[in-house]
Amino acid sequence: MAIAAARAASGKKARDVLVLDMREVFTLTDYFVICSGNTDRQVGSILEAVEENLAERGAKPVRREGEEHRRWVLLDYIDIVVHIFREEERRYYEIERLWKDAPAVEWESDQDKAKSL
């Protein structure tokens, strides 16, 4: 599910899409998906793509936060938490640094990597 969320975000041109394995460092969820958008509109587009993609897999978020202002949107699916930031907020909060002990999960296929180059 985390990889599906990452791919959905990437499909909407999300920047710096990262999947962190939280199982050893955080007891409340298994994975974080973290990504950025340039504008409020792009954050909304990423949000919709992630929700639609995971809904097709039978998942609905149990909690949503930040949707109104679209600066930092959080979708909580219990096992995964998706963080969609505006780039400025992501730099400010430095969530990756906060969870630096969580290993990153490889999620891009070789085709995905070639497209982003």
C-alpha cells in the first residue's frame, strides 16, 4: 500500500517521494510516505491521486488533516501515513531528519527512475 501511494504521488509529479519503514522506530504505523508539491493545487492533485489509488485497493483513510490549507496534508491509513507537503513546509519541518533512523524503502522501478531523469 505504501508503494502504491508513492507511485500515485509520483504520477502527479510529486517531488522527492520517500517511503520510510517505521516498524522498528515508531509503534503507531508501519510506513510513512512523504512527498512534496510546488503549489496548493498540486498538493490537492497528489492527495486525490493517492486517495483514489488506495480506494481502488479497498483502503480509506481513518483520519485526514490539513486538507483545507494544503500546506501539509496527512492521510492516516493506520498501517501507512501519507504526508503531502508544500515544499516550504517540508523544508521547515524536516520530517526526514526527525525520522532519520527509519530505513528508506526502495519503491521505484527502473522505468520510473529513467522517467524522472
